Amino acid sequence: MSHTSITLKDAAVHRRTIYQLNKKAPVDDKQIEEVFRLAIKEVPSSFNSQSARIVVLLKDDHDAFWDIVRDILKAHVPEDKWEHTGQRIEGFRKAYGTALFYEDPAPIKTLQTNLPAYADKFPQWSEHTSAMHQYFLWTALEAEGFGCNLQHYNPLPDQKAAAKWNIPLEWSLKAQLVFGGEEEGARAGLQERSEQPIGDRLFIHGAAK
Ligand SMILES: Cc1cc2nc3c(=O)[nH]c(=O)nc-3n(C[C@H](O)[C@H](O)[C@H](O)COP(=O)(O)O)c2cc1C
């Protein structure tokens, strides 16, 4: 599926959590870069903070990230629980790439100084800004034909990742988006999306009858 040929609605419907991933990328690295550049350029941020920082790790660098997570987790997880955890990490490692979503606190601090009336709100809006980037890229990568899943192993790998990829330690890691080719049948058994009735969750007033 190419991002140029599907509607936003199709892309939103297509986006799911896919765990069975492999290293067969449906598009080349140049196209992956295009999608990430688009996100950095077009996704909005609170007061235009432009505080999102995204580190994209492909192939060997992706593998190295999950090796870091595995090695740290191994020291934390009890021996009898390791098999499940280890297999989960191995599953992520089988994918093609991982996007690390960071927020840079520097522009947030500047906004807090310049707009003290909102000072206590900016950290929350920084989280929203990161989430906007995460959702856009999750959807856009799936529209390119990747399968994706979103993980939260921070803060465990933060220091080692910072050292390996020259990432400022002040940046705050929020989430990891794993993406790769989809194994055959990877979407089999996905649950229906709306388990809770939409009418209990959406309220529209004033619409034409
Ligand atoms: C903010 C947020 C955090 C999530 N964190 C995780 C996570 O840490 N690990 C994981 O496997 N899935 C995570 N998910 C995936 C959700 O469980 C999944 O999106 C949800 O069950 C709906 O399924 P779908 O993505 O197939 O539509 C997260 C999703 C969101 C929106």
C-alpha cells in the first residue's frame, strides 16, 4: 500500500498493533526517511515548540537497540519469567527498524519562561506533542506497508542508547515504535476495534438531523 494512493480514513482503519514482523521492508530506506521527514515537518506541536526528536534505527542498529534492552532486562527479570520476556524482545528484534520518540526539554523550558501563565501545562502538552508524532508515524508506516507496534521500555535503555547513538542525555525517551515486514497471517485474530459501543464514547451536539 503506497502512502500516495490511500485515504486518511483507509490508513486509520489499516493501522493496528502487529507483533509478527520480519526484516523484509516493503519500501526502501530513502522512502522510510521521507516518511520521517514528513512527520518532523508537518506534525504539530504545542505552541509550535517543535520539541519532538526522533531517532530511527534500521537493521543492525535496530538489532543493537533490542540487544541493549534484552541485556538490561535480563538483569532485572527473575529467571523463571525470563522465557516469556526474552521471546517478546526477540520478536521485536526480528523487525526491520525502531523509531525512538524523544522530547527535548529545552524548548519546553523556554516556553515556560516566556509564558508563565501556562508553565504547569507545558510538560503535559509535550507528552501530547510526542503522541501526535507517534500516531502519525504509526499510521504512515502502516500505509507504506509496514506492520508496527508501540513499546515503552524507557527508561531502561536510555543511557546506553544515548551513548551508542550520540543522543543528548537530557532528551526524554517516551516510546519506541517497532516496524517491519508483516509475517503471513500476522493480522489473523486481531480483535474487533470497537468493543465498547461508540455511542458510549462519542457525543455530537448540534449536527444537522
Ligand atoms: C498510548 C499507547 C500506549 C501503548 N503501549 C503499548 C505497549 O507498551 N506495548 C504494547 O505491546 N502495545 C502498546 N500499545 C498498543 C495498544 O495495546 C493497542 O493500540 C490497542 O490495544 C488497540 O489495538 P490496535 O493497535 O490493534 O488498534 C499502546 C497504545 C497506545 C495508544
